[in-house]
Amino acid sequence: MSHIVIPVKYHLKLKIAIHTMIFVIYILGFFLYQSKVRELKNIKHQKDTEFLTMQINNTILAGRIVDYYHGENRIVKYRTVLEAIIAIDKYLPQFFKSGKYTKKDMLAIAMIESDFGIHKDGAAGEKGLYQILDWKTYSVTIDGINDPYNINCNTYMALRVLKDKTNLHKDKKKSIIAYNGLIYDAEGDLSERYWYKFKKCRDILENF
């Protein structure tokens, strides 16, 4: 059986070529790694900046809402309003990724339902910030807490209710009215009273 004999000088060239290729791959990998690190740092910096901006905007918005109520000679706790805003930021995207409803939409509903009275009880058994009526059905445990008066739990439940109404009615206006309950007059026309309340609160928030 014959063997192919490679001269020594070609052995050296082959080794040099292999080592050169390894070195080039190493250098390319190093620069790609550094590029990825910089990219991730930039993304983190951007997210940190966006989060900080959102926090600042939330504190300003909460302050303006409290000032509005004080101007109406009504007392609302700043901490309650801020926690309500933070809860909306946390849970709204989980239910409405398309942006169908906004932070101020939810705040407007909170204004109508309880004026940020987190311990408010309604005449029909509604509870908390968003006056959840069927709170046993929509009950949720968050961070070990299952309490309809808890801001996070109540906000989550409100969004579940609104999601169900939206899936049923599709139309935003009718869904918001349905959150409070669909009421028809003697002629069979849908009452839009709740919608007008919503628009009024929404306009107030838009002016902040």
C-alpha cells in the first residue's frame, strides 16, 4: 500500500496557514463579541433612559391629577394615584398590545368609578379602584396577594373585564359603556351617559 509523502516545507506552510486561519477567526470573533457587547450596552442604556423618562412622566401626571382634585376641593392621595399609574403601565400591555386602550383611558375609568378611592364599596357590591362587581369571578393573586382593594389586583381585574367586553363588542365606545353595564331606554336606544362621563374625564387628563 502506497503512502503520499508531503515534504517538510509544505508541512510548515500548512501549519502556518492553519494557525493564521485560527488567529483570523479569533480576531473576528473578538471584534464581533465587542460589537455585540456595545450593542447590548446601547440597548440597556436606551431602555434605562426610557424607563427613567416614564417614571418622571408618571410622577408629573400623578401630581397633576392630585392638583386637579384639590382644585375641586377633594382629597386624593398622591401615592394612590402614582401606584395606579404604575399598575396600568405594568398590566395594560398584557391585555391590549395593539394600543387600543391607553393609560389615560384607564385613569379616566378610575376617575369615574371611584375617584381613586381604593377602599370604596359600591351599592351593588362593587369593590375597589375600578369598582369590580363580579370580583369573585375575576379574582386574581399577585405577589401572594388576593385582595380586590389592592391596586395591582384591582387593576388587573379591571383589564380582564374590559378585555372580555372588548372581545364581545369589538367597538371601543360600546366596550367602555359595557364596562359599567349596557342600559337601554324605552325606545331601545343605548344610553351613552357613561361614555360622556368617560370623555369628560379623558379630556381633563389630556389637558395635563
